[in-house]
Amino acid sequence: MKEELEALLLDIEQRSFDSADAVEDFRIEYLGRQGKMKDLMAQFREVAPEHKRELGPLLNKVKSSVEEKVSTEKASFNKKSTASSSGIDSSRPAGGVPHGTHHPLKVVRREILDIFSNMGFGVVEGPEIEDDWHVFSGLNFPPEHPARDMQDTFFVERDPDLLLRTHTSSVQVREMERREPPMRIIMPGRVFRNEAISARAHCMFHQIEGLYIDENVSFADLKQTLLHFAQSFFGPETKIRLRPSYFPFTEPSAEVDVYWGLETEVDKRITKGTGWLEILGCGMVDPNVLEASGIDSKKYTGFAFGMGIERITMLRYQIGDLRLFFENDKRFLDQFAGER
Ligand code: PHE
């Protein structure tokens, strides 16, 4: 029996297979219910005890050699079949499905609205096609004011009273006409101005306007609200300053700058050497404006402010050209993939 076992070991070692099925046949030949191992076991039981000690390990070796050969041969056929059948490796983890990204203007708009919502401002929207009253007259623009000029405003040809709103302050007028104070609202939207398109200007852009009217609203409230906004948006150390300015609908009026710093050449260039950057316009709502919308200016005061979303977004991400926002260049948009 010893010779027989040694011959089988040699046979096992030398076998080669051309398919996974052939390996399986080999397995059955040895380990199957009617296989060679079964016969060998039966023979082994008849062997004289003094020979068992020598033959036992040899018999075990036959069994383990078959098992080992079967498992390595099967594995190699498996690998070959996944690699060759379609060129697809089904064992690879699935790649991600590409998602669209949020537009940077949308990211910033949402962030600004969140900051003011947390202060109790409700979001209100209004129409983009407006009449003269809501964009100009109701906001105390004198009849000859240059903002009404054909150069700034897109008028609707068949009706000179209709125009594309040049600022979101029109929504302010609509709300004041519609409701009684107190009101605390924030008004995002698209605005249109007849300007040549360049890196700094576009005929369409986005603003966010804020309005707060109640008894005893003061300029100090305005300043504190805007400081809180600037620090929430640009960072807790942010400093702001207010410069006197003019808008027909606010008195007094101011422009707000944030301190940007003068550390790099770029800082110097974008702040024109001052370290300060303008971010928005604001002021106390002119009593004429309150009265024009039927609000008692003896009882109520209010503040308003307005900012350009493009401008704030350009500052936040250091974007040098306004036109990038509207060209849908994937290489530009993909840079905001992580923003929410
Ligand atoms: N409407 C002004 C503009 O478009 C911004 C502004 C809003 C200023 C509210 C003061 C108060 O430039």
C-alpha cells in the first residue's frame, strides 16, 4: 500500500487542468463519495497495526494534497474568468456617481439668509418686473434722479411705467404697503441694470435687502445688527466701519466696510491701499418712505440695508471676475463641490 500512496502523491502533484470543471472532476475522483480516498480508507482499516504508524501520515498527506491543489487551482480559474470574460473586474469597489455642485452664489445666499433668520428676520420675495412706484417713486427718488435714466434701467417698451427692478428695495415698499409694523424681513432676489458686462459689472446680479421697522428702532440697532452679520460671515474678529453716504430712501445713510487687512499685495490691490472693503449700503428709512407706504413716521422708525451677493461671494472666495458666475464653466463650478 505504501507504493500505491506514493504513486498517488506523484499523480496529484503532476496533474494539470484546462478548466474549473476539470478541477472539480479531479476533486470528485479523490474525495467524492465513491472516490479514491474512500477505497484507501477501507484498505487502511485492514492494514496490520504495526504498519499503520507509517501509512497513516502518508494517507493524510494524500488527502491534504488533493484539497490544497483543488483550492489553488479553483482560485486561479476564478480570477481568470472575472478578468477575461468582459474586461470588468467585479471585485472592485463601486466608484461614486458624480453629483452636481451648489452654485457659489447659492451657497452664500443661503448663508446670509441663515444668519438673519437666526436674528428673527423672515424671508420675503417680490416680482422682478416692477412699476416705477415700487422701484423709485415710493422710495423717495426725485423725478429727475439719474437712476431712472435710460442708461441704468431696463424699461419695458410697450409700457414706460414697467421696468426690471434695479434693486430689491422694491420688495421693501411692497411689504410696507401690505402690512403693519413691526416687521423684520430679509429680501433676496435678482436685479437688473443696463450696464456693459465686464469683470466688475453685469446687467443682471443678485441682492439681499434687509428691513426692520418698529417703535424706537435706532441707528445703534442697525450698527449692531450689521456687526453681528459681518462677524458671523467673515469671522468673529471682523471689524466694520460706517462711512456717511447717500441714498434717496434712507436718512442718514452709510456704507459699511469690513477690515480686510494689508498683509499681501492682493490685499493692497483689492482694498486700494486702505485695508478696508465696502460690503453694503444702509441707513434709517426716510420718514417720507414710511409715509408713502402708509406707515406713521411719528410712531415708527426703521433701518434698511442692501448688499450684492456677487460682491460678497467674490470677497469670500477671492474671485476676480464677476462673469465666471454666469458662464457655467464646470471647471469653475466644480471648485465649490465641498460647499453646502
Ligand atoms: N438699494 C440700494 C442699492 O441698490 C442698497 C440699499 C438698500 C441702501 C437699503 C440702503 C438701504 O444700492
